[in-house]
Amino acid sequence: MFHPENFPPELLAGPFSIELANFLGVGPGRLKHADVLRLSRGIKAINIQDASLALLTAPFTQVTGYSAASHATAFTIWEFPGFLPGSDDNVIHISRQAPHDEPRRAGIHGHTTKFRDDEVFCLDGLWLTTRVRTWLDCSRRMSIEELVVVADHLLRLPRPEFEDRTEPYATLAELEQMLERHKGTPGIQKARQALTLARVGSDSAPETRLRLALADAGLPEPLINVPVALAHGKSRTPDAQFPDYCVAVEYDGGTHNESEQVGRDILRQEDFQEAGWVEVRIGKVHMRDDAKAAVRKIRDALYSRGWRPKKN
């Protein structure tokens, strides 16, 4: 009978290298049991249920020298917003430092690359490309819009009262430096264009997509998540605003259906109305079909306040 409880806890969390098992005192004989899965050359597992992608990936980098998880795998582990084609494929992306050969294993998509020491990061024992390097590595397969979504995510200033960090994931200078370092990288032209469209302030992917849709439609660029002083000393921070026309925009996510949030939304709308502002509320339904309905609502509000498109 197989007794997994007799194995070290490090081997029960997810896949592991045979080298690690030997280091923990588990010899080859115990690893030959039928209930110990062979995932790849030199990699086995006792339990892979509920194992995170990071745990699943770690042993593949451990048995491959000079390597790090990268591309779609790093994209998923870093929990980037937006869409990356192929990110749901059941393969693990591993990049290996040139001039070493790219990894060749079943279930692995290998890459050969050049990364500097500050372009890889050790996350709970897993080496993977940094957020900024991952953004660049994925640029070849991403659209400009999706690259902007991720760039906005990296540049966003965190809110310490809700998050366990006080600094953004990256600065504009760090993103620019990454592009300067790797001038010949496939997709870099899209990344450069995306960086000109990235802004500090967007709190979510829908907010970024809405801002880009407004720009494509020729509407003025809004201020993003900037406090606005209203009547009687009150202040509100709309998702986007056009202060020259006193138009505020709020994107309603799923939480806005909760009863307490509905009450707060009503009070916020009253505050804007009392100060002579128009509040435009945008929901998921307005973001369909390239956000045409959302653009129309905001354009109508701006038009009612005197905005007119510039004549060519």
C-alpha cells in the first residue's frame, strides 16, 4: 500500500525533481512506486491536484540550468490582465540563457534568449522573467491594445489601504529601458507604440480599453482617477473625467450590483449633480462591440456640455 504521508511535505505540494527527492532522503526505489507519477525526465509527482502553475513549473526550471519560466507561463503566474493568445495552452514556457540550447522536453515550449540578472526573479523558489521582461517577451503575440492593458497594470499606483504594496510594479523609465536593451526583439515595434498609449491611473483592463476606445473615436483624453473638488467641500475620484466639460465617467463592475455599493453610487451621483457635473455610468454591456455604446454615451454627455469635435 502506498503511504504518501511518509514522504517529506516538500514532495507532496506538487511536482519535484529527483535530485530534490534524493537530497531529502527519498531514494530511487521509493520513487518507482506506481502512484508516483513520472511527468518528465528527472521530474516526478505524488500529488498535482490543486497545484499552482508556479509549483508545476518550478521543477522544470530546476532541472534545466540557466533557465527561467517565461512568456505565457510568466504572464499567467504574474496574473497579468488582458488577453494573450495561447496562454491557455497546456505547455510550460521555459527560456534558457544563450548560448545554451533551448529546453527540449515533453510539455515544454523552449526558448533561447539573453536576459540580464535584473530581468529574472526568484518567486518562492521559482525563477521566472520579471514583469517588465515578460511584457516585452509576450509583445510578439499580443495586440497593441492588450499591451497597453498590461502596461497600465504595471504602471498603476497601488492603494496601500487595499493592497500589500506601496510602489507600482514598474515605472515608465523601466519599461523604456527594457525596450532600449532589446532593440531587435520580435514585437518591439508594437511594444513601443503601446508604451506611448500607456497611462498611470487606470485601475482595470476595462478602464484602459474604454480610454483607448475614446481616443480612437476622436474624443478628448480624460483624466484618470484624479480627485475632483465638488460643492460644499466634497471630493470625488471618478474613474475618468473631462473637467473642462464637467463630465465624470464611472465604470461599474460586478460589485456595483451589491446593495451597499448601489447606495454609495447614488450618493456619488447626487454629489456630482449638485456640483453641476454630469456622471456617465458605463457597464459591461456598453463595452461590447469595441465599446461603441460606451463611446456613444460619453460623446453625448460631452456634446451636451458644449464639446465639439475639432475640424480637420
